[in-house]
Amino acid sequence: MSENSQSKIYQRKITPIERLFTRSPFSVVTMVTRIKGEVTESLLREAIHKAQQRHPNLRVRIREGNDHIPWFTSEGVQDIPVVVVPRKSQDDWIHIYAEAAKVPFDFEKRPAIRFFLVHSPEISELIILCHHIICDGLSLAFLARDLMTLLGDPDRDPPPLPDPQPISLDNLPDGVSQNGLVKYFIERINRQWDGEKIHFDQEDYYSLCEAYWNNFHHEILSIELDEYQTSRIVDRCREMGVTVNSALAAAFVGAQTIIQGDLLNQPTLGSAASVRDRLNNPETDIMGFYAGVVILKFRYDQSKNFWENALRLHKKLNPLYTNKNLFKDFLSWLYLRPAILESINFKKLGGLVPADSPRHEKISGFSKKNDVVLSILKRDKMESLDRKILGTAVTNLGRLDFPVRYGELELERLILQPGGAFPLVNVNLVLGAVTCSGKLSLVVEFAEEAVGSGIMEKVKHKALELLLAE
């Protein structure tokens, strides 16, 4: 849909929170939709075209103003890439995703999303690869459902959704505000930045992407539970008085502890949660970034059984899902100069840019500079690529009550790779989970430079053993 001439013009400034992801090489969210039945390229392209009419974020590119402030705009937007490849095995999508995630997005030309149809006449995987700046995990789940609806009923014209209301100071829940002392210190940081600021562009992003993917290798392990196994876990969680999310987190923390032992010295757990329904203007099916996270310390006690550990974690974790915790980081980011957030990845990764890169001098020089950005990272102990920020990061979309049948097509399952805001090497293990069509799907993601594949295979099997044990 070149130029998007059939849609109203949509544009707005990109918010400070969204700008955290600007030009991040690794902040990519992926939803895999496994479809039973024949999906043709022409049907898919038409469905994507109609989905663009429904979702404003599928119609935007990024335009940078003269003041270096980026905007979303629907003017002059080029087509979304759609690639079709033949399906030879159930795991083809893993290899396609791994290579596609390394390819930079053309933020200034087209929407930050790509589609890959791994096709066979009987069953196919539709890979939706999207940058975090325009989505979160639930966004892609809603998009997958909308595409299934349009594929199953090609004559349908879905109603357009309203313009997104992103997380901003005007949209925060009642009672969420920054205290005066913190605002004072943030303003001091802003003044320091104003005296030493630097701006990065699309060419800098290309250089950073190349440097990142030349140095780090993301690996994923996919776990597909059937309906019986899923029901068994759900029933056991209900019986033990814990959520599935708590059980999943406990299982993978426990598995790492059992397999890695003293090698795993980072007990910090991050658990993501949607904040859509907490905003003053709640969002439902819209695409955008609406995900918060709660952080806690949790050590798995091997002297207790798994379900005792799961219950102990549940009692610590669930009370933390408050507006105060979920919006804590957002508040700081909303008052901070957005360009500081944009520069964080260049500070952390800039030293990887090789000398023969056209942007080496600029990016490498910035990464070595002892400035306010470095002081922020040091304060949060995030300045090094060698230090783990989190032991385990969990994103569980929960049970999605989507239809199974869409005309002649069947939604067999959804699979989530949740992406992130920080280099994967700083996290021991990232877990993405979603339950759809009665089946729980899990993706374990890790950096090969931080944890070996052999160890993670053992962690995966141990976690399943803990979850499914009688």
C-alpha cells in the first residue's frame, strides 16, 4: 500500500518511552502463527493491506524533524515487506527468524514490521517480526487474530481502530506521579546532557546493528505443549493456588539453579505485565508499547519441592503488580531527555563498532566518553556487557480466547519471542509464553556468548520436568 493514499494522515511525536527503543538492534518482537489450511501469498497481502487500515501503527514510518525529534507519520510510507518461502519442516521458522532478526529496519521508509510466510498447502507458519517501537507482545497477538479473521473471510472490511494513546504524562493512572526530589535530580541530568548532547541517525543504526550481530548470537529453543500437557499444568496450578505465570517463572529459575548451580549468581527475576487497562484512557486491541515489568529477587530453594517454591514465588510476585511498580521506570523516562534514552545502546555497544565502519569515530568515541549517560548506566550497574542485569525475564501473554476456526483455516497455535530493551547478553534467560487454541507455547531465548546451548537444553528439559511432574 505505497503512500497509504486511502487512509487519513496520521502523525504524532514519538514519546520518550517509545524512544527508548529507537535504533535498537535487538528490540524485535516476534509472533509465529501456525495455520492449518491453505494460505496463498495473494490472500496474505490483501489481509495485511486491510490490517493496515485497521491499525494506525502499521501505516507509519519515522520522520525526524529539524530539531532531531522523531515523529510517526503516515505520509510517504512504502510497502511492508512480505516474503514467502517453502515449508520443509516444523522448525523452519526458527532459522528464518534467526536470520531475519539481524536485518535492520528501514524506519524512515516503511513501518517497522516484516512478514514471512513459511508455506505448505496443509500447514504454514506466519512469522510477524516487529520492532518494539511500534508494538508489544499483545499487539502482535491481536494482529495475528485480525489477520486470521481476514484470511478466513477475505470479503470482510474490519473497522478501523482509533489512534493509539501512548503512555504519557497525560495518560498515567490516578495516583501515579513523580516526587519532587526525583524530578530535581532528573532535571540536573537533563542540564548536563544539554551541554554534551549528541544525535544519532539511521546510518548510525546500520553501523550499530552490524557491530551487534557480528559479536552476539541469539539462540532460541521452542517448546510446544499439547492440549493435555497444557491442561495438566493449568489444573495443577489451580490446585496449588498459583498462577501459570508464577509456575513458569519458578520452573525456569529452578531449572537454571539445578543445572548451573553456582554459575548462576544473578537471582533477579523480571516479570512483564500489560498496563493497557491501567491507563486513564485504557487501550484494548490497539498496536503499541504498553508493557511494564516488576523486578524481584528470588532464589530457588532446592531443599523444598517445586510447588513449594512456586507458591513462595507467587506470594512474593503477585503483590508487586501495582501501578507504582509497573510505572516506576516510565515516570523517570517521561521526565528524562528522550535523546538520553536513545543514546544508551550506542553507549553500551559503541565499542563494538569496528575501525573500518564509516561511523566508527563518532560512535566509538561516544561510547568511551565519561558523560551523564555513562553515569546513569553505572548507577544502575548496567554499563558492562559482561554483567547480568537479570537472571530470568518472563513475558507471559496468558490464555488468549481467540477462535480456533476462521473459515476454512484453523489457528493451530501462537508462539511468542518477546524481545527486550537491553542486550540479551545481560540476561541469562528470556522466556516468552502464550496459550492459544488450548495449547501453551514457550520460547527460551539466550545469548550463546553468555550461556551455552548445551546448558540451555538441559535447563529446558529440567523446567518441563518440574512443571509436568506428578
